[in-house]
Amino acid sequence: VAEKVAAGELSSAIALVRPPGHHAEHSKPMGFCLFNNVAIAANYLLNERPDLGINKILIVDWDVHHGNGTQNMFYSDPRVLFFSVHRYDYGRFYPYEADASHVFIGDETGRGYNINVPWEHAKCGDADYVAAWDHVLLPVAEAFDPDIILLSAGFDAARGDHMGDCCITPNGYALLLTKLLGFAKGRIVMALEGGYNPESIANSVCACAKVLLGDKFTLNSPEMQPFESTWRVIQMVRDELKTYWPVLSSKLPENVSLRSTPSY
């Protein structure tokens, strides 16, 4: 599927793959993942099909869990910009590894090309993810200028998925995807990752499919203010990366309406 999009035979695509892939490492399966579908596709486009002209790939992972396998495979490769937004909970959320933190930004020539946005708690929703898009991902993506986008599309951060315990609505996913269409001439390949509520997955995938088919939508979310912790995490991420991406050096907007951190 990625090959067909890269070749221009398809404008975009959704791969309804099972099992998911983003936890799978180079030499071992992990976290319900046997083969890292997105990493394999990226490697194929970059190294096996140079004739397709894919020299820079943006991988976006919005699964509620950190995409550890994908991160490790491209950690020193500046041809791949890897962005993962996930629950971290100070290392207490699966896969329980420190390398999901914002300070892990890549190595050698790939330094600055690995971006983690680690949420500190559950309940993050549309406004939190939109803030991460607007103030981290989109400015860096514009500077990076990818040739294609591969999206590790887990839907376990969706409202109703009790394993992820987050609150993204179908419209929220549609908005996040819409914001990515302005890059890479709209060449996006979505690959299904995690998700444990069939209804949430179905509604979210449907919303994304409609976006790729050209449907318009109106965002209607009850939570349009990000958490205070979200703003703090975004600032930490920007501070860590601004040496490599000067576009992140500017100040965040002030007087933003924020929600208090949820209590448990």
C-alpha cells in the first residue's frame, strides 16, 4: 500500500493490518506486535525503491502507547522524523521504558529527529492532541518537508477505550489527520495499530476514512482547553528540540485557558 501511494497510484490509504506493529523490535516481537509494519514500509521505500523519490519520511504515532520499536529502528537516521505522542505517566505506563521520555531525541546524525510527547496522566483528549500538533509536530513537519507520511494509527487513546483511558473523539482524530494533509502533497498511509474497543475503533477509522475521501467536518468537542500538564509537557519538548528546530524557539501563547490536572 505504501508503495502504491509513493508511486502516485493512490493518493492516500488505510491499511487495516492485524496484528499491530509499532512495539516490535528489529529481532523480537513485543506488545502484541510481531512485525513492525510501518518501519518495514519506511525501510522499503527508502532503501529498496529509490526510484520512487522518497528521501524523507515523517512517521506519526498517535497510539496511546509509545512506539518503542519504530523509535529504535530509526534512532540515528535523519531521513526519518519520528513523532510519538503517548501516555508515559513518568514511566508507569506500558511499555514502562525511560526512552519514551521527551529527552530521547535521536542519536548521531539522527539527533533531533526523534520526538516524544509524553503525557503525564490519563484523560487527555482532543484539545491536548491539537495543542501537541500545533506547537510541536506541525512546525517541525513544515521545516522537515517530508515526501510521504506514515501514520501509526492506534485508536486506544479514543474515548471509550478503557485500556488507554484517554478521550479523543472521532472528530478529534479527523482534525488531527486533516492537519497532516497539508504536507507531502497529502500522501498519507495509515496503518492500524492498537485499540481495544471495537466501537471506538470503528467510529474513529470511519472518521479518518472520510477525511481521506475529501469529506468536510466540524469539530465539536466538549473539552477544547488542554490540561495544565499538557502545556508543561509541550514546553519541555520544545526546549529539548529548539537547538535542532529553531522554529520551536518562540514563546508559547500566553493567557491560554487550561484545565486542571485530573484527580484520581
